[in-house]
Amino acid sequence: MSRRLLLGVFGKEQDILGVTSAARKSGYKIVDVYAPYAVHGLDHAMGLGPSRLPRVCFALGLFGAAVKVWFEFWTTAQDWPINVGGKPWNSLPAFVPVTFEVMVLFAGLSTVFAFFYVSGLWPGKKAAIVDPHVTNDQFILVLEQSDAAFDISRVKRLFEAFNVLRIEERLAEEAR
Amino acid sequence: MNLHQAEFNLSPELTRLFSVFVLLGVAVMLVGLGMAPERVWPSLLLVSYFVLGMGLAAVVFIALQYVTNGAWGVAIRRVPEAMTVFILAGALGLAVVFLAHRSLYSWTAAAHDAGNTAAWFKRFWLTWPFFLARAVVYLLVWIAFARAIARNSQLQDRDGDVAYTHRNARLSALFLVVFGITLWLASYDWLMSLEPEWFSTIFGMYSFSGLFASGIAAIIIFAVALQKLGPLEGILREDHLHDLGKLLFAFSTFWAYIWFCQYMLIWYTDIPEETGYFVKRMQGTWRPLFLLNFMLNWTVPFLALLPRATKRTPSLLVKVAVIVLLGRWLDLYLIILPPFMGHKPSFGAWEFGLMLGAIGASALLFFRALRRAAPVPMRDPWLSDSLHHHQ
């Protein structure tokens, strides 16, 4: 099913921030906001919840550390016991530096890959650029015309209150 | 928001409470000097160094803001500026210890180390007049820098001249270099030489890591207190606390990193001169304290400060800061006291009394010092950035 979208193009950071929170407060469905750079406070204006990436980071960091401690124990104390400086075979202090490094590696890489996954990025992916201007000097708010109650003239008035540069209607062919 | 607020006065109830703390502390100390001098002198060294360290950490905090052009902390800068008074208070405590009880340092006994010709430099370094002269130099240098930086900031309140900011940036850069070297040496002199046979080349860094973490914890507690009591109401935002929380998280972890560096290298090398330090602190009833130290200074703050919400909720952040300060006390206890207590740690009226006295004196001095200037640097060029600080 195709979706009917309404695009508002804005030229200033404070306008996109203002119009986004105004649109959200009026109950319009925000599909996405495009900006040439990371705009501080935009996530708040869009009503996005906190990122879930820290949980991936924590869980995989813990997993990496646990696996590494087990692996060092297995290599130096079980499978091929090695006497290093007369220390006990299972010497936890000696494992700590490498465990720390592996934890950082797991936590860091897993966060990056989880980010690629949730944002649908992979090699060879065609960039879905709503308008070339969002890579340069303009900001675009995309609303979905979700139901019959969606009153275009009211939305246009809202956009105009925030110095909209132009308004476009589009059909999105596929859901995503 | 009204920046031109009336002079802030601590409520009479709180003033009375803290004065009672100070009186109790002084009474316990005087009685203790007669009844248990072997425990009161090291404890006095402990609280003096603790208080001094918070004051130094406050100057480091201010200096870091200046050299990095950090705007976010400007609105709360009067908190660390007032905390610089702790340097004087700590110096006074140290002076009492050094002048009245030099035998706290076993190397002051004449016979010490006489047969060991290899240690000629140590014998030269650890002579009492030289020790005192160094202490005077460290303390005077720190006090001079702290006063100059705080004074420039307060003079700026009058005319808003940006030259004060530039002057303080230069002073701050110089201070950070001088402080790095002097604190390193001072911690060798005052803490490490309590056990003159033992040495650890990372000790200065270890000493700094705990000092700065405890300083950030104290800044958090005082800032939140001032928000509750009035002067920083509507000025201290969640975003400031979030940044302070991140710093506390970072330096608590830095402490753990340095603590473990020292422990692991000594454990790995396994030389008797070095391991003695840890053997003393890990045997018998010392062991639980040894582990608790790591918990209070790192495990608890690390896990508690991981979620964003803890850093942005004043009541929670203050609780973590209190834990870090308790951890700092325990850390210093484990550095200073074992040589004097033998096989069993003890904690009683002497230690607790001095701790109370230090808390009371710090609070009274802080709120008194705060009254010297407006509660925010009103004409700092970065003030408006700091007041509207966002994460």
C-alpha cells in the first residue's frame, strides 16, 4: 500500500526544531526529519525515546569479558597449564588487562554493528535521500497523511508559521 | 532568575549542627592526644590530607575549565572557588602534624637506614629540614595559584573585562603543570614515606586519581546543597549535574585503573620490598576493608552511574558522591593507618570524631568562603552559554 506523505522544507535550525515539536503536539504522524548535520534537541522535538544502543553495548561488553575470562582460564589452567613466574595456573590478576581490552572490543564493535542494523545500513545500500538539499543547507520534515482527518490547509498554515520554504506532496511506493 | 541575590547566609540550625561537629572533633582530638596518640596523629594526617585534596581538586577543576574553554561549568564555578579554602585548612592540619609529631615518620629516627649505602639519595631526600622546606614550597605554591585564579574570577564580576579570562587561562595552564609535579612529590613525602622501605613509582598518579574523584564528588554535593538552599536555585540544571556525573564516573574508573596498575605490577613482579605493602593490607581482618575499598571507589559508582537517569537525578547523584567520599576516606585509611595498627584495623571514637570534625569544619569554611563573592560569576563571558547548557 502506498503512503501519502507531506514534506515541509525549512532553512533554519530553530524553524525545524519548532515545527517538529509543534507538529508532534498537534498529533500529526512524523515519518522522519532530515537534516544536513546532527541537530541538538531534535530527538526530543520528535518525541523519540532514549536510544537502546547502550543496552547492546553493556550486554555484549559483559559477554565479551566473560568469554575472555573463561578462555584464559581454559588455555592457561586447563588445556595447557603454563607456569609463569611461579604464579598459580589460574591467576585472575594476569587475565584482567586482556579481559578489559576484549570487553572494550566487543562493546564497541557490537554497538556499531547494532547501529548499522537498526538504521538499515549495509554495504551497497542505495541512499534514500529525500532531497539533495538535506545534504547541504536545508531541513525537511516528513509527515504522513494518515487518515481522512488530515487537513492539508491546516498543516500548511502550521508550516508557514515556521517560515517554510516549500511544501511538497509525495507518494511513497513501498512501506519502507 | 535574579542574579543579583542578597548575600547568602547558612541557616542558624545548620550552622549550629556543623559547629557541634567541629567542637566534637576538637574535643575528641584533644582527649585522644592524651589517651591514644598513636591513633589520633595518623588520623589527623588523614583528614588534613583529605580536606587539602578536595581544595586542590577544586583548583584543578577550575583550571581544566579555563584551559579547555569549557563553558558549561561557569555557572557553578563559585562552588569550586569557595572550596579552595580547603587548601588552607588542610595545610594548617598538616603543619600541626609535622611540627608537633614528626616521629609519625619512622625515618626521622637517627638510626634509620644508616647501614644502607645504596640509599644515599633517599637519605638525602628524607632529612627533616628538607622535608619541611619542600612542604612549605608545595603549600605556598598551591595557595598562591588558588588565590590568584579565584581573585581574577571575582574581579571580573566588577567590570566584565575579558582580560581576566585570558589571564586565568594562562595561570591555569601553568598551574596544571606545576600541580602535577608538586602533588606527585608531596604524596611521596607525606604518605609513601610513612613506610620508607616501600616504594611504588605510580603512587603520585594513584594519589591524584583519588584526589580528583573525591573533589568532583564534593563539588556535586555542595552544588546540589546550594540549589536546595537557594543561591543556585534555577541556575544548576540537570545538564550540569549530568556532566559532573560523567566526570565522577570517568575519574572513579580512572582510580580503579591506576589502583589495579599498582596492584598488578607488584603482584606480577613479586619482589619482597614491594609486596610487603599489600601483604600488610590483605591479611586477616584487613582483607574485607581492602575489598570494600575497591567496591566503594569503583564498583558501586560505576554500576550506579551507568544509567543516564542517575546522573540527572540530584538525590541519586548525591548518594553516589557520598559513597565516593567514604571510599576516599577508606582509601586514605588503608594507605596511612596499617603501619600504625599492626594486624587488626580499628575504627572507633578517635577516627570517627576527627571525621566529624573535618566534615563540620569543611561545611562551615565552605559556606563562609562562598559569601566573598556573588553565587555565580555574573560577568564571565561564558555565563550565558553555561546557563543555557544542553547535553
